[in-house]
Amino acid sequence: MDKNSVVSTVKGRAEKAHDSQWMDHLARAGLVAYGVVHLLVAWVAVQLAFGESRREASSKGAFSELASHSFGKVALWALAVGLVLLVVWKVLDAVFGKPDDSSKDGEGWRQRGGAAVKAVLYAALALTALRTVTGGGGGKGRSMTATVMNWPGGQWLVALAGLAVIGYAGYLAWKGWTDKFLEHLDAEGRAGETGEAYRWFGKIGHLAKAVATGIVGGLVVHAGWTHQGKEDQGLGDALRTVLQQPFGPWLLCVIAAGIACYGFFCFARARHLDR
């Protein structure tokens, strides 16, 4: 069998797997894991708001919190596997997309590009879970922000990265405000009182996540603008910034509730998946 035949065979099998019912099951498992991650982050954020936790209100802090409990490492392994399944799903989406994507001008390429970005984000999350459960967190070392800051034009690169994060926050807000996220649910998931509940979970969840992501972007832009990049800025920093504001604990609880709503919407999406 020549090289072209091997490539064609592998591609055909991968495409068949992408369109199979098994991929639906794997995607659902991944979405459940992603929902659990958001619930854990929300729980750590609430604990932080009331001074009951010193853990970082981020995925890393949430994973550490889970691993500290009985059977926590088993649960964390399960989450890591679920997140890896999300990566597989989105990689196949990025490669193959939907069969009818080509009928829309540029829509297929946008969807595939979005799937590729999500695959990278999910991979980073899965890696964090795996490093936590295997004890491979390591030392702090030098931050990526500080490293980039020393590149030629590094200050502007960091600021542009922050603006990109703010742009993503705007996208999340747009999806939440316009109910665009409902396209991820099948007809049953959008119908009746249950569908209305899902709509509110999705709306509140996307808007709350947009606020938290926007603050992260603002912190990164500030780091680039002021040449202060000793530490990378993330969700934990954003939520601590909220905590330092007037009525900070209550604001943080509101955002935590919104992040939990996003987690519940992930469960709804897993149940009523429309790929």
C-alpha cells in the first residue's frame, strides 16, 4: 500500500469516526466534564469570597481543591479524560467540519477555525488537570508574560494578546445577549419550560463568563502597557480583582453563580447535543 493510500485510509476512518454515534457519546462525556470544571471554579470562588479558601479561583485551584478530598484524584482523572475527549472532538471538527459547511461563504472555515482554538483551550485545561493529578505542577518559574515582554515589541504583543482576550469576552457577551448559544441544543432542548430554563442558564452563564474573561483581558493589557509581567494573568487574578472592589465578596458570588450557570448549560448541551 503506497503512502497516498495509507493517508486516504486514515482520513476516511477519522472522518467516519467524526460522524459516528460514538463521537456523540464522547462529546457528551467531555461536555459533562467541562460543566463540572465550571461548577468547581464557582465553588472555589464562593469560598474565596467569604475568606474560607486560599486557593486560586481558577481551573488550577479548582483541580487542587478536588484532589485534596477523598477519591478526589479518581474524580480528577475522570475529568482529565473527559477534557481529552473534548480535544479529540474539536480536533476532528477542525479537520472535517460539517458536511454542509461549504455551502456558506466562509462559514465552514470560521467554524473550523473556532474549533481549532477551542481544541487548544481544552488541551491546556486537560494538561492542567493531568499535571495536578500527577503532582507535576512544578515551581512557578518565569511567567510567559515576562518572557514575551523581553521579545522585540514584546510589550505590544502582550497588549494585543490582552485585546484578543477582550475580543473573546465580547464574543461571549454577544452569544449570551442574542441567545446564539441555543444553536448548540437540539429542538427538544429548546422547547417548553425546560428549554426556557436552559436558555437562562446559558444567557447568565455566557454573560458572567464574558465579564470574568474581559477582566482577564484588561489585566493582560495593563501588564503590557506598564511593562509589569512578572506573573501571568488569569481567571484567578480577575476574580481577586473583583474581590478587592466595593461589595467585592457579593460581586464575586454573583459572578460565581453565573459561572455555575454556564456549567449547568454544559450539562444541558450534553443531554441535547446538536453537532
